[in-house]
Amino acid sequence: MNETQRQAGTGQGILLLCGSCLPILGAVLLGPVLAEVQAHFITTPNVAALTPVMLTIPALMIAVFSPLAGWLADRFGRRRLLLIGLLVYTLFGTAPLYLQGLHAIVLSRAGLGLAEAVVMTICTALIGDYFEGRSRMLWLSLQGAVASFAAAVFFGLGGALGSLAGARRSGSMSPAS
């Protein structure tokens, strides 16, 4: 490590692990409620095709644009681009809350995938930058383990929240519950 690089600690490692979970969060929270999304937009043309696209398009964007994200990070700086990626992730991640049409939501999910490509790529690069030797191997291993664990937790959370929302919409649950 050269003298101009900062030595990272546990706090930075944990933040990078949390950032690495964001692409998983964006995908698995939606999976359990796809049938409800399709039912909600049943009058939209091609709903049967667009609903699964809404789930998978972020992964396609990650696969296609992660190399570009790495290049941009090298050119313009990792931390600055990471902060921009997190802001864009927030904007596109919350977009389905205020968008009305399925087509607009699918486009917002593509934008989310672009942001996920940036966040995921830079979190991994920063682990490589901030840690050395055994410490780097540990944090990269933890990144994979935490991401896998987060996927299981987020999938269950998505199903539970989807069931709760469905129960409230159908009236089988009182508003006080």
C-alpha cells in the first residue's frame, strides 16, 4: 500500500458489505410479489411479459454495465462515483412508489440496475483498494457470505411484506393490525 492510501478499518469494511447487498435487495424483495404486481397491472398490454422483465432487467444492466462502471470509477474516482450511484439507486429504487404505469416501472428498474452495477463494482473495488493480504481475502469472502445471507433474509422479508400488503388490500386485515 502506498503512503497516500488510507488504511481502512472494520467500519469501512462493514459499510462496503452493506453496499454490496443493495443489488440483492433490489431483486429479491420484488420476487415474492410478482403475481400481485401482474394482477395489479392486468389491463396493461403485455403484462405477462413485462412483469418478469421488471424482475430481471436490473441483473441484465449489471452484467452489461459493470465493466463501464469500473472504467468510470478508475477515471473519475471510486468514492465520488459510489455516492452518485447510491443517490441514483435511491431515486430509481423508490420510483415504483410514485410511478403509475408498468412501462415506467420497468424503465425505472433498468435505471436501478445501472445504479446497482456502479455500487456493486465500486464496493468490490474499494475492498481491494482498502485492504491487503489476508484482510482483503477475509473481506472479499465476507462479501460473498453476507450477500448470500442477505438474499435469504430479503426474500423472506419481501414475501412477508407482500403478504401483509395483499391482506390489507383484500380487507382480510383490519387497519389497526
